[in-house]
Amino acid sequence: MKDRIYQFMKQQGMSQKQFASELCVAEATLSSIFTGRTRPTNALISAIHERFPEVSIPWLMFGEGDMFVGETVKETSAPVPLSSPQGDMFASSSPSAQVLDTAIPPTSTPSPAPILRETIKYIDKPQRKITEIRVFFDDGTYETFSAN
């Protein structure tokens, strides 16, 4: 996932500092993710999606599909509270009503510039398993527990 976040950051033409600033996270947070010291959190994925709603969450998290969502998916990706004429806040519970309530006329949004996409397949490391645990005591002795 860190490689896809990095790829998206570079695709946006941003430095690590600019990207951290856009997401309102510390630059050190991104640095530790890109170097592999820590894993991306759900909060970081949410921050990326809030700032860049055009990025595909399944692609970002799992490498599935394209980097960017299609226009029809983008409109239904997040329910948006709407104001009634009286000023009351309400949100529709039916997904189809949300699409009708939040739909943006096609003429009001600029068409995105064509994007050249490179397909890169990332292979994640297999899950590590514990094979041995050692417990050290204050008298200088230790015990070893094996998973055999």
C-alpha cells in the first residue's frame, strides 16, 4: 500500500512535504510509511480520500482496479448532508436518492485532462509467523518457547 500512496503522490506532482501538508499530517509520518517503519493507518487513507476524492480506495488499499474512480462512482462514494430550503440538515437513507440529491450536472464539472497510466504490480511480503519466544529473567537465565 505504501508504494501505491507514493505512486499517487508522484502522479500528483507533489513532494513528500507538499503531500503531507495537503493531508494535514506530519512529514515524518509519511517518511516512516515510505521507509517501511510503519504501516499506513485508516486515518491516513481517509485523509487522502477526503482531499483527493478522485483516487480509488480499492486501488489504494488493495491494488484493485484503476487509480482513479469513474464519474458515476465518484458521485455515490460518500453521502453528503444537504440543506433543505428551511435550513434543516438532512441526509437521505436510500443510495439512489443520494445520487439524485447530490448529482452535479455534467456541464458544471471540468473534464479531467487525459492521464497516462503505468500499470505496476506490487507483490506484498507473505505474513510472518512467530517461531520462537525467549523470556529473560533478572537472575541472568532465560527460557525458550518454540512453536514446534
